[in-house]
Amino acid sequence: MQGFLIVLMALAAIVTSSQARAEKRIALVIGNGAYQNTAPLNNPGNDAADMSATLQRLGFDVIEGRDLDKRSMERLIRQFGVSVAGADVALFFYAGHGLQVGGQNYLVPTDAKLASEGDVDFEGLALGLVMRQMEREAKTSLVLLDACRDNPLARNLARAMGATRSSQVGQGLAEVRTGVGTLIAFSTQPGYVALDGVGRNSPYAEALLRHLEVPGNDVSAVLVEVRNDVLKATGGKQVPWEHTSLTGQVYLKGGPAPSLSAGEPAARLPALRGQEHELEIAFWNSVKDSKAPAVIEAYLERYPKGTFASLAKVMVAQLKGAPAKEQPTRVAALPEVKAPDPRTLTRSLQTELKRVGCDPGEIDGQWGDKGREALANFGRNAKVSVPNEEPTAEALEAVVSRKERVCTLECGRGTAEVGGKCVATASKAKKSRTATSRSHRERSSSSDSSSSGSLSTGGAISIGVGRGGRIGIGF
């Protein structure tokens, strides 16, 4: 039995490695820690070495460099640009110093001084240079940046630029927009500083190394687990962030292994899961920019274990704990997600309208007169201005924020709403009881007449023999 298990494990390893070899996977890994003109960083060299070993096990051809000066970084990136041609998956991991100047991100070689504003172009290395190489040549591009560490060189540059221009040097890295098929992940939110860590690896690199080799998780799921780990390790101080425009799921080890419920068709399950995920994304997009904790909590109530649950909890804590003036600047940077199908937004709005008692008709993702009437009814009752021509994220947020019924229940004539149900009014109930009583009397009279043997004569006179032999005459 033990020998059989060993054979199975060996076969599984062969299948996994053959799947990886079927794709062309190229990775560039750089770790800069031995800076010559500022204090060294302890972990980037370890992070790069460990990441290279992990990616090699995942079937990547790895180009690695550690403690590189400007010329060495350029040479390695040029080599990467040649190797990445025709790649199915290209991955770039960087650990070390980085900075943003004028909204542009730069990686910092070990020999950089950055004594003046002009030095940035000559001594720094623009992140866009690497990303252009990847997006031009590879089908799928993954960029993992652990480069938001506290950077003394950036502070020196800000001082050299003077008070009027120093604002162009931002803290951490700036937000990056990517092309189709690219995912870029940062160790923390744009404009924030990441921790170098006290162990062998930084908190972000340690979490990546822990989850990249988990079978059956796509990259997006891996980054969710990484975010949860980093949040826990840093006490909520560091929130990993990513922007994705991937057009499909990317698995680094193994593929999906869906569990089917009894009797559920295998072909239908992925569609159902995809639709539910789209609904969650539409819901998240409608609330993520809100400054009201109750709105973010509405997402947590609906998706307590959702993709963005951990981040939503941090946002709620920040919104409740931070002064009102600080809220817009410190909670703005959130993970970006690809906009869902408009039908998904429509279904979400229809579902929420029905929840608050404003009947939109069938929940089918089609927006028509019934939906417009329901949304207009919501606006009137909630006393808010909500355009109703087309579904919008703003309209969904407005409806989501209401936890109680908004639209009154429309009951028929002679009925009224009581406890969320239509019940007969007092006058109608009295009439109903009177009618019932009259019906009972008529049935009783009919029964007496039947038992006594009545005789009708043309409908004008009736003669009957009652109990006890009495004769009665009626006109």
C-alpha cells in the first residue's frame, strides 16, 4: 500500500511538471539590498534567492540578479526582454528600494545617489521600461513589487528639490494602470510604506512564498491569501494592493478542482460560480469608495468570507477611528477589479431593490420600465436623487446603504400593510363578518324550511306545516 502511494505521488509530480513545461514561463527576479549611499536592506537578497527557487519549481526559467547597480540592472532587463518573446507567462519580482516622482515609479539600483532632480532619470530605472517589455512580448504578465520600503534616498531627493517641488516625490509607489492581460501587485497600498521585516524575508515575500506553490489556486486567490497573511503579520498596518486586467484565471501550480454538489451538472457549476463572483465584484465596486462605515459593512454582511472581506474590515476600522478630515486621503487606495458585465450590475440593483420593497419585476439583468419605476419609487421614499434611466454603481450604493424597507407595500382595495403583509382593513373585516353571519342565518333558515316541509304557491304565498303540527302562512 505504501509503495502504491509513492507511485501515485510520483505520477502527480510528473503531471504537474509536464503541465508547467507545456507553457513557456519566464521570470526576472531582482533583489537590491546592499545600497552604497544609504543604509542597506537586510531582506531583499534572501527574498530574491527564495523566490527564484520557488519559481523554478513552478516551471519558470528564472533570470536572477542581486545587489545590482544601474548598468547591471539594464543589462539584465535587456536579457529578460529577449527571453520573454512568445512567453505564455512572464513574471517580474523586485525587492528593494523604489520611489515615485511626478506620479512615475522608479526602481533604485544600489549605486544611486539621487542628489538632485535630474539624477532620477539617469540613476533610477523606470518601472515602465520592464512592463513594456513584458506586455509587448508575453500573453500574460505578472508583476510583484516589494519596493515600497521607507526610502531615505527619496527624502534626500525631496529636500534637494526644495519646498515648492518636493511634493512631486511621493511616499511609497504610485498607482499603476496596466494593459490587458497584466496583473501588478504591490506589497502595500499606493502612497504607503511597506515593512522590511525582522526575519529572513519581508512580510510580503514570506506570504508569497507560502502560497505560490499551493495547488489549485489561481493568482488572484493567492494574492487574497497573501493580503490576509500580511494584514495579520503587521497588525493591519500594511495592506497589499493589486490592479488586474487579466482576462482569465492564471494557475501557477495545478488547475481548478471544483467540488460538485449532488446532481449538479458539471458544465453549469463554473457559470454559476462566475456569475456569483461577478455579483460580488459589482457589489464591491459600488461601495468601496464610500466614506460611510455602514455602507462597507453592508458588503461584509452580504459576503462575510468574500474576496475583499479582510480589506473591508480594515476600511471600516479606519473610517470609524480616523478623524473625518483624514478619511478621503487614507482610504482611497483600494484593489482595482475589472468592471463586470453591465447585466451583472443590473441584476445586483434589481436584487437590492426587491430587498427594500421596491419591486423591479423579474431579476433577469434586463433594465426596463418596471425597473425604472422601482428605482424612481425608491428615490421618492428615500428622499434621494437617483437617476433611473440606466443602472449605475451610484444607484446600487444608495440602495445597498438602506437596511430597512423603503417602499411601502402596495396592497389591494380594502387591505393595508401590517408587519410587511397585506391584511384586511377593519371596515372590510367587519363587512366580511356581517356577510358571514348573514350567510349562516340564511343557511339555518333554509335548513329549517327544508326539515318542516314548506309548500310554495307561485312565490306569492307560502304555506308550511311546522313542528308540533302548527300551520304557518307567509306572503
